[in-house]
Amino acid sequence: MKNNVLPLALYSNPGVKAIIRAEDSCILYKRLTGDLREQEKISTSHCMTFVAKGTVQVKTYEGHCVTAGENELLFMPQDTYTISDLILDDDAIEVFLVFFDQEIAMDFLRATGMKRYPTHAESRAICKLNTGSTVPQYFTALKEMYLSIDSAPHLLKIKILEFLHLVHRDNPRLILSTLTASDVQKRRRSIETIMLNNYDSA
């Protein structure tokens, strides 16, 4: 599984170009000229996948499946194990992938005024989000401005927060509940790990 950990596994992929990259957070552009099926991956960061061309189908270990077509957006929280299919449309598949860590997610939640977690915070492992005209325009502009120049990591956090605010405008409730639920789940896993470690050492 070491070679299938995202986003690390994508950096050496010949079909992937880093638009902006800094450690486990990045914005990537992926273009393929053939189908890519049954790809088992686990992501160490949150991941948003915008489908510019083709079809992306993502399945979780639990059997949940979500399919996104052109101009649609998928969200996968960190530490999610998935099996993905990238399916050709005419001559190519084109996707943009935005990976961001929990620190960026929390900065975004604070900026939106989210001061406490919903008591009913629940979220599926993966979900499809709405996109208006601004999200496709965002990626078109990003590709034109940054793909042909050296990566500017100091701009990465700003560009990801800008993207999250555009997504939030089209999904004012879903993106907040999804990110807060992901953080709640992470906190629960951390508590469970501490309890197990203390129990084992007792």
C-alpha cells in the first residue's frame, strides 16, 4: 500500500503535473489518454476532485460508490481508502485534484464562522458537491497562470482557501458539515488510539 498513498504516489506519475505543491497539500492536474480502473488508494489529506473531462467513479471499502462526470466535484476526507475508476471521454480524461491538510480545513471553518461542531455531524466517506460556473473558471484560470511556471508553494494555502470558499458558495451547508464531521471522526480516532495504547501498556 506504500506506493498507493496519496498525494505522494501522484507526484511521480507521468500523467500528473503539480500546479502548486507543498508537502501533503497540493493542487494537481491529471490528464490521461486511456481508462484507468480498479486503482486502490488511501489519501493522507482531504481531497477534492474536479472532473474537467471524462468520468470518475470512486468506491469505498464499505461499498459506497459515487460517480462524477464533467464539471462535477467529489470530496474524499483524509484517511479514506478508495478504489477508483477513471473512464475515457472521447480522447482524454482530465481532472484537477486539490489535496489539503486538516490545518487548512480548520482555517477555512474558522473563516466561515463555524465555532462549534454540529451535534449530529455525520458524513459519508465520499460525497458529490455542486459546482456553479465559478469552480470551472477557477481551474481554467489556475491552469493558464501556474501550470507553465515554477511552483509557488507560498501561494498554495491562499489558493486552496479561495477554492474552498467558492465551493462553500455552491454548497453552504454540505461542505461545512462534511469537514466538521471529518474532524470529529479524526478526534474520535485519536481518543480511541490513546485509550488502546494505555490499555496495552497497563
